[in-house]
Amino acid sequence: MFYQRPTYRAVTRSPHGSLLPDLEMIVDRERLESILHDAAYYPGGNASLLVLPRNEAELANIVRSYPRILPIGVQSSLTGGATPMGEVVVGLSRLADILEIGRDTVRVQAGLPLSVLQERLAGDGKYYPPVPSYDGATVGGTIATNAAGPATFKYGSTRAWVQAITVVLASGEVLDLERGQCLAHPDGYFEIEGASGVLRVPLPTYRMPGVPKSSAGYYAASGMDLLDLFIGSEGTLGIVTEATLRVVAPAPALCLALIPCTGEAQALEITQKLRTLSLETRRARHVHGLDVRAIEYLDARSLQIVREDGSDRRNGFTFRPDVRALLLVHLELPAEYVERAYDDLAQALEPEASNVPLVSLARLLDTFNVLDETELVMPAEHSRAAQVYALREAVPAGVNARVAQVKREQNEAITKVAADMIVPFEHLPAMLQLFRERFERAGLDYAIWGHISDGNMHPNLIPHALADIKAARQIVLECGRVVTDMGGSPLAEHGVGRNLVKKELLRQLYGEEGYNQMYAVKRALDPERKLAQGNLFF
């Protein structure tokens, strides 16, 4: 009789490839020094072995051979999740090929940097949307955290763009998962059939926040896809080696508008108008409408950092002293309008102006009296666009430099304290007010920036003493409770990693029962806690 496998069951296979000679196993202290921390500079990093596998078989053998494994990409994590704590570190930089480019998909290996992917796709007129602000991150790293970036407002987070993955499990066996092929049993579990029998994986029953992005532990939903359990699992359930990603074709042309604002209130009002017009454009499929991909925000303290460090002058910007907030709008243009550039956006208000999206943008900005101060960067102005992005990145770089200076001069225990929270857009003014009130009540120095079109903000402490760290951590936890009550997520796009405050935010979000349900998934797929042991869980 023909056997039909249940749709809630996936079957493992043996790894492809063979164990080749000369596997690169690095024990040199000087070379290991370069991987002892990620972008969060989480303290205490240590490792005695870095291994660089070249195929599935080598990776699977490593996983089977060592008791604790930490997979890493380029270590751009902002949570300490890619900081080794004695594990065997498995670097995926040798698994970095583009395997196939299709009409609307691309199949790649996990170690591929997104910048390389975007450059290759651009040559074919294609575009991969959910890239974080740092495009040097790898495909595998962004899948591991369900990363999201500026374009979430239009395109969503990484999860929505992953069509298939290949993942090496803690057993060394391999799963090939294609979206739609393995869906959860109505009673809330998956089954994985492997060499040792059938394993049942229970699903958590907590409700995830209903916001555009959330990197907060294991995905859970009725009838969910098994593929989604691994997306956002931060390397704790398996190591992704390959992915098939959906892409946009043809790639839309992008122009930037840098809008100086008198303050937060004006920035929020302009954002609300731009969001409304763009959502209507997409709802009505209006090919000539205003179509904003993303809006980013810098507050007054962020601009002060830019001025103090000279980043504005180095990149050719001059802002009036009364500018108290900055918006960076990413606007998509239909191909027919790309060549209709203006030396000044105000020209779009002249009678002969014919670039319809820019006319709409100019009219809106004119009503707020910010048109004359707005700088427009058209799609072909690559060098100027790079300066705009450099100005944006100067803010987190400036905060990091201040943290490092205080750490050197005062106390090695001083670390970065920042939040990554998102709320439904209608609650964004209240969340911003919450951050300001809590930080200012404690007498702390801080800056706020983020993806304002998503309702996702990053308040960052600028410490002046060790006592500031403890106070700021408590504020982040308090704000996390309120954000959760607003229907938001206190863990929007950076993940949890090893960060103790973020781990507590995760437990606050789902409660003790939900947290334990999540750990039950970990125990089922990785009973020996072999993979990324310090991530997510205490």
C-alpha cells in the first residue's frame, strides 16, 4: 500500500558532500581575537577554536563532534548573540555562493553578505527588500533573527521573503523545507522523522504581537509553517546553510528626501501624511501615486551628535540651528519618471512639472513650510545618496564612540544600553513620550532614532557614569511592559541574543508559561543544548 506522509511531518536526510582534507580549523590566538565579540561588544568573549566548513557534510560532522557550537556570520549582531563564550565557533564565510537566480527568486548560501546579493541582483534588474541598515550582514544571520530594515513599511521583514531553507539540526541530520509543504497539526505540533525515529515538536500557544516586525523568540501561530519555526530562532534550533528568497523584479528606482523638521511633533505629522498617501497608492494600485518605501527619524540629540562630531560638515550638510528633527524618506519612482529630475524639489510646484510622485511630495511638504529646506536625491545620484546614508549611520557610530570613551576613562563595566521597540503607528507618539519621560526623570542623557514609518524606535543611553547603566536597564524593562500593553513588541528587529535585559523582555512579553513553552521547543530539537546555548534563554 502507498504510504502518504502526514503534512505536519518533515523527513530529514543525510548531509550532502564529503569530508574533504585540509578543513580550516583555526587555533591561533591572534586570529581568534578578531571573533571574540560581535557588534554589541558583549563582554567576556572567549574561544579556542574557529572552524570554517565548506559543505554540509563538514558542517554536520562538526555539529556531531563537539558539545557546544556557535554559528556566526559577520558578527553584526547587536545583542551579543554572535559573541562566543567557550563554544566551538563555526564560521559560515566559506558557504557564500549565489547558486541560482530565477525570475522572481534567488537561491543562495547562508554566508553570503547581503551587499553582494544586492549588487548581483541589481545587475539583473532585481531587488531583495528586507535588508537591514547594515547591508554587510549575511543571509543566514538575517534569517536567524528575522531581521528587518528601513523598507519594512512596504515590504515587511525577512520572514515574508523566505521561500525555502536547508537547515542542519543538532543531530547532524538535514532538513529541506519549502514554504507550504509542512504545516502544524491542528493540535499544535510538528513531527520530524529522522534516523532515530519520529520526533514530536510542540508549538507554543502564546500570541505574538500584531506589529510589522518582531524578533522575539520562536514564531508561533495556528497552522504555521515549520519553515517559520527556524526563522528568528537565533541559531538555537538548527544552522541554516541555504535559502531560496523571493525578489522584486524589476527593481524600483529610489530617490531620497532629507526633510529638516522643527521638532518631533512636525516629524510625526509629516510621517502620518506620507504613510496615508502611500498606503492609499498601494491599495488602489495607483501607478502614479506617492509610494514611500520607508521613513527614518533622527531626534534633536541625534542631530546634536552629528554636529558635535562634524558628520554634517564632512558629508556636505548644513542644518539651521532651529532644526530639531530629521526625516529621511525613501520614495520609489516609476521608471518613466526617473529621468525627470529637478535641481530643487520646489520646481515640482511649477506649472510645467510632470513628475507626478514628486509633485505630490512637494505639495505635501509645502503645507508644512519645509519644502525649501528639503534636499532631494534622485536615483542616479549615487555619491550623494552615500553621503545621506553616512549621515544616518553617524548617529549610532557617535553613540558607540561615546560609550567606548566613558568605558575607557571610567569603568570597564560600562556597556551600551539601548532598546529596540515597536508599537502600532497610532501609539508611536505615546511611546516616544514614554521614552523621554523615563530617561529625563532619571536625569539620563539619551538619543532616539529609528524607522518611524513602522513605529519602530531605538532609544540609546549615552552614559556618563556606571550608575547610568543600571538606571537605563530598569527603564528599558519598564518601557517594555508599557509597549507590550500597547500591543507592540519590545524586541522589534535586533533579536535577543545573550543580552540579559532582552532576555527579561522576552519573558515579560510571553509570560513565564510562554517562556517555558518556547524552551520546550528547544529541548525537543536540541536536547543537549548544543546550538547557540547562550541565546534567548537564561
